[in-house]
Amino acid sequence: MNTSSIYSRYETELNELTASNNLRRLPTIDQKDRLVNLASNDYLAINDNEALLQSFLDRYKIDAHSMSSVSSRLLTGNHTEYQNLEYCLDEFLPGRYSLVFTGGFHANQGIMQALMGKRDLIIADKLAHASIIDGLRLTEADVLRFRHNDIAHLEHILKENRSKYEMCMIVTEGIFSMDGDIAPLREIAELKEKYNTLLYVDEAHSFGIRGRDGRGICEEVGILDQVDLLMCTLGKAIGSAGAFVSTNKTIREYLVNKCRTIIFTTALPPINCAWTQHVIEHLSDSSMNDARENLQRMSRKLSTAINGKTGESQIIPYITGDVNIAIEKCKELLDNGFYALPIRYPTVAKGTERIRLSLKANIKEEGIDKITDILGSKK
């Protein structure tokens, strides 16, 4: 049977992506290992921390049973390591209850679908992550979007719509993944109280590196007690895998019973849970505080140099507005020992193509100076 016509539309689209320099390919790991990595989310450089890894290996006896949970948590996958990790997270975020997921994408897809129904409204930031957008698509609730970080627009939507719905949820991020800017969380928390809504904050890019001992932006600005659902990933600054939501006891129990991405997926391997616990237990170490301080200092230095303004986080966009320029600059960085990637449409809007510089805590000042020389200074 001739199948060429079946695949022709996919081939056509791939050809169009190639012609516009927007075709993605999976990069090779070996290439990144020899370079200063500006494209990872390993913000605390946990994967470079040999002493931390060795202390874990000395503590945790690895055997064949550690390598897979082979079942969902509600069947036989809820190993002791899972429970120990959640107890550890509850101690780290006292007064709250944690539920571990296989990943942040799974958490954002499943939580809103489980909690919000036909009589409810979700209001989400326009630049929320793709996983949040997919979660919005899966829910039966009505969905409205407010302009990025625009408090006035958010309140306008609440004023016009809150009384029409039984439940309302505001969804935003702590640090946004493409621009590295921070949500106006104090003001959002005030609106949450004023209009009696749930507040869902995705701290994927801030947990581990912001706030006291790395508890995140919500803790840093003093609104943690007002956040109903705090979603934090474990595969970024924590250098492991998975994610968790920190919430109250009622919502945690409800999610265990209703969240499809908990019920119908294989649990994380026990070894990942044990490693995550080990890292969390060391987040308060003086060396980790030093790492967080250096990360913020180097981030401010680079952002000021190449963008002419102090950035808000360790994610620094170098906007070219042209995918070809972004590709050429990435090649120049590569030739000088730095691994960075162009960010293109549809990840970002057309005309805002960029290099997303994602710094790690162990980057040195001379590295910042060299990146600045390559990209150009706006001081």
C-alpha cells in the first residue's frame, strides 16, 4: 500500500520548518559535557556536586529494587522512599502537605483537571508554561487569560466574572521560563483574598534557589500561607526528577483520589525519591546559600551587561527578534566553549526569537565577561 499521501502533510510541515530555520533536532549529550552549559535548568549545579553525590552513595544502599517502582502509587509503587520524601518536604514547608508527581508537566496537567469542573473558572497568566496550557485544555472549567503580569487586567476579569462561578482559581508562575521575570505575587495574593479564589503558583524555576534556604519566591515575598497550591519541580534546581504540589490536607487527599496523572502512571523509581530527599536535606547548608548568592550575583552582572538592566532571575533572555541571528550567536558561543540554544517560534512569539541564557551557580566571573564580549555590552 502506498502510504506517502498519509504522511505528506507531516512532511510538508517539516519542510516548512526547515525552510524557516525553525526545525528542532535532539542535541547530543557528549557535546554539552565539554562545554559551559547555558541551556540547562541545573541552577544549583547539583549535577556537578561530586561531594553531595558521594555522600548520597555512602548513605543509600542501591540494589535492583531501587531502579523502578513498576506500578502506580495507588497499586504497589508507593515505596517507603516516596513517603520519606513527602515527610521531608512537609518539614521543609511546615504546615503544608506534599504530594509527589512523576514530573511538573504531569502535575500541571492533572491538578487543574481534578479540582476544577463545569461550574468553575480558571484565570491564568497569558505567558503560563505549556504544561499549564495543556492542563487548562483538559479541564471542564471555563478559562480566561489575563495579560502577562497585568494586575489591573486580572482584577477586571475577576470583577466581571467571579460571581458567576462556584469556584475560581488564579494560576501563575513564580519565575517565568522564557523571560525570567517574576510575577507580582503580593498583589495577586491580595486579589485572591478579595475575590475568594484559589491561588495556584508554579515555582518550577524558583524552588531551591529563591527565598530562605530555597523555599521559593512565594516564601521570599511572604505569601506562602496564601498559596493554595504550590507546584515545584525536582528536575531543575534540585537536580533530580519529578515534582510535587504543596497544599493543605484536604486537597492532597482529594488529588490522591481524583488526579488522573497520579492514579494512572508508574511512580518514580525509589532511588530518585531517595536522592531528592538527600538534596532537600542539604538545601540549608552554607555551601548551598553561597551557591544561591553567587547565582544571583552573576545573573545580575550578565543581565546588566547584555541587556542594559538588572534581571530578575537566573534566566536571562538575549532577544534577537530573528531566528537566524540567534542561531549565529549560539554558534559563536559554541566556538568559544559555551553551550546555548536558540529559542524560536512557536515556543516564543514571532519577532521575539532569542537565546535563553540559563545560568548555573558555579559559573565564574570570567565566564560572564566572555559571554558579554561575544553578545555585546549594553552598559
